[in-house]
Amino acid sequence: MRHHAAQIAREAGHTIRIASIDKTAWMEASRHGFLTGDHRGMATVLAAAAVRRDLAPEARIGPAGMAMLPQRPPPEGQRYRVTLTKAREELERYLPAARQQAADRLRTLVKEGAPTTTIANARTELAYVRHAKGPVYQSHLLTYLGVRQVDAVITPQQTPLERVREIGAALGVQINAQPQNHIQRAVRSLEKPILPPGHAPGQERLAAQFLQNTAEKNHADPRLSPAQAIVDAAMQTARERGESARMVGTIGESTRQLVVDRIKAGGELNPEIGRAAPSLAPRDKDRSR
């Protein structure tokens, strides 16, 4: 079982030193998890045996909390003018595959024992393509600032990750060229409460879009990112309380409905909404055992 856990961890990008696992703690955590469904003890045992590497933070944060790609020399190759509308179309097409490729690349580098700097850059790149203030958000921000196009190195032979990387690098160049006060003003405008008070057809449409979208699409839309963050926070709190996967999903759906009602009403979106979601009553926990 310890070898099995180590194999799963290695495939997820983490290395566990089996010999350092405390056998007594392992058995106690295993017994407790089997009887109660609470596996936090086992997570602690495995975390204590994990090989810790000197890795850079996952996200490289730039102006106004935006995620940036790892630093690198200027891209080589023929640059083309790409409108921001076209850039967003490219991102919508290639970003899902790019996220998967970035995750696979990081796992492969860790498994092969690549240099720490290479792994750190791969982690930063993965964080960039997953970040709520990643390339799609940045394209909206530049549009608000009046930028209409960027210069990017684009070729038909590029993989989805390479194409997203080149578009992201072009967006980063434009963002770094903007005055900081202009960026801050644009960010504040994008992150205002998404709707004025009162019901309106636009509010109904936005609420319907929030329900229809995946979590990733909501995070990529500056109007809906704060709403999705509330749902994510409520589900994370439920996980930390040790709720079952089914109850975590129920709390997530309840929070989504509360958020939708707030969007329709034009109310302010704040984390307090998530605290109104139901929690698992003690008798339900006993029944699940």
C-alpha cells in the first residue's frame, strides 16, 4: 500500500520517500480513515514523507495580481500582428489543451528528475495558464486600456501550449508597457460589482451564463470570476471540514444558486454568501459511517 501511494504521488508530480513513513502513524491514519472517512491524518503522514524541493512559487505575480510567464529571452521567429479579438479566439480554442499539456510536462520533468530551475519554470507556466488573471483576463484588460493588437510569434507547427505561451508573452509585453496607474484604474473598473441594484434582462442573462459555464470559463470572465471564487471557497471550506464528496457537491450547488440569486438582484458579491450554504449535520455524518 505504501508503494501504491508513492506511485500515485509520483504520477501527480510529488516524490515520497517510502522509508521515512512512520509505520505506526500510517496504520493509525489508515484505520481512522476507514472508520470515519476522514483522511486528513493519512494526508499528514504522506506530506511528512514527501521529498521537498527548492521550487519557486507556483505563480509569478505581475502588476495588479496578474499571473505572468517565467522570465525568458525575447521570442525568436517572425512576429505577426494579432488583434486582441483574434487572440481571445485562439485562447478559447487552445487554452484547455494547453493546461493539460502544461500539467503533463510538469509531471514528466519531476519524474525524470529535471533540474530545479526547469521544474520551477514549468510550475510557474502551469499556474499561468490556470490563473484567473491569466491570458484571457489580460486580453480584456488591454482592450479596456485601448490596446487593439499585439505582436506574437505564431506558426502552424506550434502545440497548444506553445501557442498560448507566445500569445501570453505578447500580452505581457503590452501590460508591462502600460503606466501602473492606468493598469490599476482598469483593474478597479473590471472588478467593480458586476451589476447595479435591481433586476434587469442583462442580469438574468449573466446569471444564466454563470450557471451554464464551467468553472474555468467563469474564472476567465472578469464579470463572473468573483462569483466563481465564492463557490470555490465554499467547497474548499467543506472539504477542510471533512465533508463527504457528495456533500461538497451539494454545498457547491447550493452556493451557486445563492450566487445566481444575488446576480439577478444586482447585489454585492462577497464571501459571506458562501457561509449561507448548508453544512453536514452530525446525524448525517453518523449515518454516512
